[in-house]
Amino acid sequence: MARKLSELNESPRTKNPAPFLLKTYDLLEEFSGGGCGGCDEILKIVSWNAEGTGFVVWSPAEFSELTLPRYFKHNNFSSFIRQLNTYGFKKTSSKQWEFRHEKFQKGCRHLLGEISRKKAEPSAFPAYLKAAEEKMNAVEEENNIGHDLLMEENKKLRREQLELQMQIAEFKAIEVKLLECVAQYMGNNHNKVRRLF
């Protein structure tokens, strides 16, 4: 009876770990447990770390191409890392792709149910993704500034064009008046010359 009460008090989450966690754990257990043919090759791609407290992706390219499609509906390493981050995994080394979570350990499948998904926060992104996002934002801001400068330059050029067109119109009007004056002068002088003859 006491056992049944404790089973009732357990959350459904404890009984049903997230499929992502199960698949990730299973691929590590399968490859490190000798349950697959060609595991020596796979161990060069992904394995538990020496302590069994985390795992290392030794070759991200091969992991994406060969391993991810066997367990997930994609082969995108970045998506895999984003999923790890949503469950609180931490990248522990800047020199290799090693990830840890205190409840994700070799031989401790029962702990997977205690890992819960956390809400995505800007600070939850790994540093390299955050840096890339900041760089993209900076480029976008630069593009916006460049666009604004171009638009301002365009307005300035249109104003100058309008001013020049107005000056041209004024000069044409002056030209017409000068030609009329010259014609009138020539007409008057031409009549004087006729009178002389």
C-alpha cells in the first residue's frame, strides 16, 4: 500500500523523460555499450566522457551526417545543441564539444525524468550563438544606418536637382529676354541702316 502511494505521488514527468533525452541517452549507451556493429568508428564520433558525467561529440560533421539522422528527424548539429541548452546542459570545454548535466550520467537512465525543459532566455544561448546573434544585430544595425544615410543622401540629391532645374529655368528665361533685346536692337539698327541708303 505504501508503495502504491509513493507511486501515485511521483510526477508523470519522472516516469516519462522527454524523447530528446531518451534518444540522446540511448545513442550514447548503444555506442559505448557495444550494442552496435562498427562502434569503434562511432566512438570516434561521440562517446561518454571518461567519468561518465557527460558526453563528447568528437566529430560534429560526422555526428550530424551519420548519427543524428538515425535518432532524430534532422541532421542539424546546431538544432541538437539548442535542444541540449533548453534542458540545461552546459558546454564544459572551449576546446571540444563536451556537454554535461548533473542528472545525465552514464548508467543512470532513471535520472532522465528529473530533467525538465527550461524556458528559453537570451542568456540561455551558448556564447558562440549569442556572439553570432550580436554580430547579426550589429550588421543589421549597420545596414539600417547605411540605408538611412542613403535615403538622406537621396533626398539631398533630389533637392539639389530641383534647385538646378529651377536655375536652368531662370537662365532660359534670361536667355529669352536677352535674345529679344538683341533682336530688338538688331531690328532698330537694321532700320537705321536702311534709312541711310
